[in-house]
Amino acid sequence: MVKKIIKYEDYNGDMREEEFFFNLKESEIQEWALSVNGGMDKLLTKMIQEHDNANLAKMFKELILKSYGEKSIDGKYFRKTDEDGRPLSKNFYETEAYSVLITEIMSSAENAAAFVNALLPKNLREKVEKEITEQNNVVSIEQKA
């Protein structure tokens, strides 16, 4: 789960500082990944290599809106829809806080990676870190040979 404190100017010209929460369950990540032909990681790698900023921006928008929600006080629930089933992300998208966040994420690869990594559930984050370490070790061994 990501908790972001975002400072922004609202449409009345008042400065605000609010907490916003973003979370993706492992099942949500798997469903999203399976919906992409060839896999999410290959698509993302291709967009980065080709400097396809338009599609990267669309993907990050989707990521933000899929992950936005409100955490219950007791921490038991993370709600992404209201009582009528409407996505809570719609209201977030219509604030300047969204603009601040998407601009921050798209401003650097490090910011984007940090946001994505923080969204990953702990078990997936550890798995990804292990795979990256193993890949780096293989590359390092190949370079020495």
C-alpha cells in the first residue's frame, strides 16, 4: 500500500495537503497482467525502450486509478467503490492532487519505479527483487567470462 501526502491548490485557490491511498492486491495485479497480450512486463519494457511516453502515461494513469481507494480506520478494508458501485478514483481524478501525482511519477524513471514497487504486495516485491538480483548475477557472471 502506498500512502501519499499530496500538496495541491484546489479550484477555489486554497492550498490543501491531504493523504491519499493506493493499493493493488496480488489478484488485481494478476488479472491486469493476464489482460495484456504477451504480459505486462514485456509491454512495459517495450514502451520504455521505444520511449513511448504517450502509452506510458496512459498506463500510469490506469495504474493510479486502479489502485486508488480509501482504507478503513481499522485497516481491514480498502474500498475502491462507493455504496452504489461507482469508482472512488473518479473523484480523485478530478482533483489537482491527481495532476500533482501523475506529474511526479512521470518526471523520472526513479519516481515511477518507486511508486510501482511500493504498490506491489510484499510477497510480490520480494519475488521481483529476487529475480532482479538473480538476473544481475547472471549478467555479472557472463561479463566476467
